[in-house]
Amino acid sequence: MPVTKVTERLFVSALLTSLLLITPGMPAQATAPKAPAPKAQNSTASSQAFLDGLWRDARAAGISRKTFDLALSGFKPDPSIIALTKKQSEFVRPIWSYLDNAISETRLARGRSAGQQFASELAEIERKYGVDRRIVLGIWGMETNFGSYTGDKDVFRSLATLAQARYRDNFFRDELLVALKMLEDGLANRTSMRGSWAGAMGHTQFMPSSFMKYAVDHDGDGVRDVWDTIPDALASTANYLASFGWQPGVPWGVEVNVPEGFGLARAQPMQEFSVWAAAGFTRANGSALPRNGKATLWYPAGVRGPALLITENFRVIKRYNSSDAYALGVAHLGDRLGQGGPIRAAWPRNDKRLSPAEVKDLQRRLIALGHPLGKVDGRIGEISREAIRKEQIRVGLPADGYPTLALLTKLRQKKTP
């Protein structure tokens, strides 16, 4: 989350304290405030003014001029970075389309091979951190297709481009200062600092602040290497998830059959799986519901699509990336790599989805009704979904939390405060 600068000395204290609490890989980004895509700033004068201000903060944080120049000498914003801020597919594509790409046969084949190659390391990591090895594999697969593409952009240029454009306020500026600290302290060399457009690095795409807090030296060679040492990268990911409360022995969730006549016109709290079983819920694959953990009912594409019971571990995955589609991609990819089958219920592929403009209209109306959504951004996350569910209950629609034309139509007919 952004750091507020009061004085340079207070800034240093805030930086070292708060940046190490930010989440990981591109991913980490998910916890930063959402923002509209920035405009490119290409003038030499504006870049120099940005660097001058950044140097004052870097020097206060203990960065040498030698390190600063090594990282940023000759900096010019990368215009392709600005374009990529508009193309985060996990937030804009239908969830079934996103999953089709995420769980491709090619990726499954690569993942099975990687899982076999690192089977002993994954088993050891699971024993040490308590995190399901399939979820660690799922993140590796979703982030870099099992190391086949870890990003080829200069991390310093990427972060500086986003920082100068003030994308997500101070988030990327703060990450840039941590990246400089990594270089200053010898935790990475200049040539290895390559990654995604947002500055995420290595096999599982850690942001600099997440590297500083969660990266571990699994192979015992004295170096935390998420770039070239796969066991270090996988163990770092498990350490990250464990730090955010992963519950050992509890699944992320399961696909279920909803009993006929089950009412949605009420809240669906976290309940023990045994309570769901007593209510008539059965597992879609025919096996018994899990014995451990609490879950809540989730319809990722509304009541006309699959129904899932998801646990707190699903929310832990979302600490890596706040997108529901991303988290389900990780979870389902992990299941498939563990010999699980595909999602059984059909997706409502032919149903009309709200356009981006209609989603924003829906959000504006929800805000006018008093729901604390924050910014109107056209993205339906957990907060928007809960607001939708409450309004669906109020107007008599199935309370699945899914944005529909039926709800938007009813809200358009209502005079808002």
C-alpha cells in the first residue's frame, strides 16, 4: 500500500516498515489501489524531474549514487508498459475464457513434467510450510508457464515508467526504491533484474517488496534466488502463502451440486463442510465432501454456471492476485495436475454479459445506494460481488453475486438517493 512521505527521514522509516508488508508477484499489485491507465510521459524534462525527486528519497533510504546510476542511468519511460496496464485479462475476459487458456492441454503437459521433475522438492516444501504442493505448482504455471517465460523487461525501467506515471499512486515508486535496495545490498545483480511489465520477477513473479520479506534459500547455498533456482522460487511461494494463513489439510474448495429448492435469498456464511452436506449438497465428482474446513457458496458465473464451495484458502490464493479468475485458475490448474478432472457443470457461454460500460453503470448505482465500492473501474471483485448480492436479495433476484442485466435494469428503474 502506498507510503505517505512527511519528511525524508520519516519516509525511510515508513518505507522499511510498510513495503515489506505488500503482497507478491504481479500479483502484489492486487493489493494496491486500483487506478485508471496512466498516460505516457515522454519528455526528457519530466523524466529528469522524476529522477531528481527519486534520488532524494533513494539517498535517504541508504542507496548509493553508484547503485542509483547503475539502475537508472539514461532512463526513458517505456511506452509499451503504459499500453499493458489496460490488458489485464484476468479482470476483463469471461471467467470461462480465462480458464480455457489457463488450463490448456499444453500447459497441463508441461506442468505434469515439471511436477515429476521436482516431486521430491515439492513434497519437502509441503511438509515444511503446510501448503498444498498442487497450489504451488498452480501458481508457477499461471505466472510463468512453469518457467518458460519469466519476463524480458528491465525491472528498473518498468517500475520507473509506472512510478513516473503515478500508476496506482505511490505503489510502484515504493517498489522501485526496494528494488534499488536489493541491488545496493547485493541481493541481486543488475542483469538478473528482468521480469514482467509490472516489475515482477522470477519463476513465480515476486515483486521486490515480496522478495525482501518472503523469499527463502531452500537449497541452502546462501542465496535467495527466485530467478534461476526453482526450489528457492517454489519454497518462497509456499512461504508467502503460509504467511497469509494457509490452512494445512483444507482444500481451496470443491465443485458441488446444489440441492433443488435451495434458497439464495439470504447470506451464505462460512460453514463446516458437514453443514453443507446435511443441507443436501454433494460433490460434483461423486466423492464425499471434505471433512476439514469451512466454506461458502460461490457461483463464479451466476446460478446458470458451476457452483463451488470455497474455503479461506481460496482467499489466501487471492493474496497473490486479487482476481477471482486468477485464483480459480491457480486452484483448478493445481487440481488437474493432481489428477483431478475438469469442472463438470457447463459455463453459460451464450448468456449476454454486461459490457464494460454497463458494469461501470452498475457500480455507480451501487455506490449511490450506499455500498462502499470505492472507485468505478468496471471490475467485479469481492466487494462489488457482495454489494450485488445484497441488492439481488432486496429486489428479489437469485442472490448469486453475479452482475446481470436483470439487476441493472431493476436498479435503473429505481430512483437512487
